[in-house]
Amino acid sequence: GFEVKVVASDKYVKRDSGLFYLDIEVGKGEIPKDGQQVTFHYVGYNESGRRIDSTYLQGAPAKIRVGTNALVPGFEEGIRNMRPGGRRRIIIPPELGPPVGPSTFFSSKQFEVFDVELLSVQNCERRTILAFYSDLVCN
């Protein structure tokens, strides 16, 4: 039992959930809504500052639909009110982080930091083909 306290500049927004974020650049346009697809780049760091992942290094941005529980809860909360073209640093507390266990590559709960660049927000709709096959098209 010990308590961890995040010390951040007054420029960071602290949410009731414990998540912190700092807008480096505010984008333009609409914020993503449930069911829409967001395309974004990110660099992720663990609490010691070591890079753990980067879409820039992978060579392609990530795409995910908002509101489908496909993202780490803190990451989704952190991008939910971003606008396309925006850049933000998000500090995710352990309770909003990824699951820990043998089926994941996370061995302990820790703070994570993500630098995120939101590239676009797209509408998606389900398309049915020949009554037995459907797919999702986002544009």
C-alpha cells in the first residue's frame, strides 16, 4: 500500500476519472461519436518514459471505431473530445489502462502516456451483400 500522485502542470486537464490530458494543438471539425471510425497516430510510453509502441514506426496510422470497447478505456476517453488535426498528450492512470494477465503482454498496472495526433473522423455504415454477407464501410 502506497499512494501515487501525478504531478502535472496547471495546463493539463484532470478528468474525474483520474485521466490527464494536454492539448498541444486543437484541431478543427466535429468530435467523434459512437460508431464513427477515428484514424490517428500515436506514440505510447510507460511510466518510466520508455517507448512501448508507435504507429509512426509501424508506418501506418491506427483506425478504430469509437464506442465499441476496442480501445483501452483511458485511451478512448482521452481521444473522445479531440478534433481532426488535434495533437494531445494523454496520461492514463492504471485503473483506466489495459487488462493485466497471461493473455496480454501487460504484467502490471502502471501509468501510460500517449502522444496522439487525430487525423480524421469518418462515418460508418453496414452494407449487406446477397442477404448473407455484410461488411462495414467507413468514409
